[in-house]
Amino acid sequence: MSQVLDGSNQSYQNAIDLQDEFSYKPVPPTAVVGLALGLLSFIALFGIIGVGIAVFGIIVSLFSIFSIKRSAGELGGKTVALAAIVLSTFFLITGISYQSFVYAHEVPEGYHRLNFTSDISAKDFVEKDGVSRVNPDVMSWDKKNIFLKGYMYPTRQTKNLKSFILVKDNGQCCFGGQPDAKDMILVEMQDDKSADFYAGLVSVSGEFQAEAPTTAGDLKPVYQLKGTHFEQARTAY
């Protein structure tokens, strides 16, 4: 009798296993990719790239849900896709909120935010009486406290720099060559302040001098900044 019961239980278990095998629904790859993007989108808290990843994760996940619905029950993974949307949306909102907060509070009190490219380097020198002069728009910031971001031109010294060249983009600092005069600023840290070399984007504040001809090795910048604040940039814009 026991053997009959054991045989019946085994047959029942085999039937369940067979049913599970045939009831399995494949999950579309887009659902898995969307979940991975949702997890990765946490970097939206640290930069604009993460925001793009979060948006892309939402789009991919929505597409996977659309595919699941169109499959008439042949595809599974709806829960995975929904979880991916929740993750991407959460990090998108929190990332934008956090980055906006940091952007609004990263400029020291009493300083004006300038964009290195549009407010300085894009302003060509002007000719007056046969002499090349600083653009009037740039001159308007002379002897004013400004805040801007750029890249440090590499030097042999990397620690406790009292002065360094700030250029507008990493193409100029990382691939050599002579930056244009209006694309670089000589930063001279004031008092006991100094800076350590950093290959990424940095933020610098200080008194801007629009006409301060000087040299720094083989470079001859026109603009100068009396640096009072220096740090790795908190935001990329």
C-alpha cells in the first residue's frame, strides 16, 4: 500500500514539474535591461549622465511592458519592468532635485557665477587703434569676485599648488598644445590657500583681473584670478 502511495505522490510531483515547465513565460530582454538601468540610475545623484541613464531606463522599461501586453500572455516579466520604472523614476526625481540644490548653493556668498566658455573664452579680443584689447564684456568683470569652473593645465607639481593655469575644457589640458590666450586664466591662490592637481572639473572663486599680462612657464595668459576658494566641482554644469 505504501509503495502505491509513494508511486502516486511521485506521479503527482512529476505532473506539477511538467506543468511548471510548460507554464514558464520567457521574460523579454528589455525588461532585464530596464532593471539594470534602473539600478544604475542611482548615479543621477552625482551627475547629468545618471539623469540620462534614468530616462533611458524608463523608456526601455515602458517598451518592455508594451511588448508583454502585446504578447497575449506569452511573455512574463511585467513585475520586473514595473520595478525598473519605479527605480528609474525615483532616482531621476531625487537626482535632479539634489543636483539642483547643490547647483543653487555651490557659489560662495558675494561671488558671481560665470561660464568660462560663454562668458570669457567666447568673447574675442577687439582691435582699437591698432591694438588688441580685452572684450568690453569681459572687462565688465574686472576686479569683481567671480565663480567659474574649468580644468587644471597639468604641471610637474601636483600638491600644494600656489598657482596654476585654468583652461576651459579638458581637451586643452589633456592633449597638450598651446591654449589660446582667452581660453586660460592664471589662478594665484591667496594667503595660505593652495590647490592639489585634479584631472576632472574644478571650481574656482576669486577676484578676476581682466588685464593682468603675465607668464606661467611657456604659457602667456591674459586673465588672472586671485583665488580664494578651490574644490572639485560639485556639479558638471
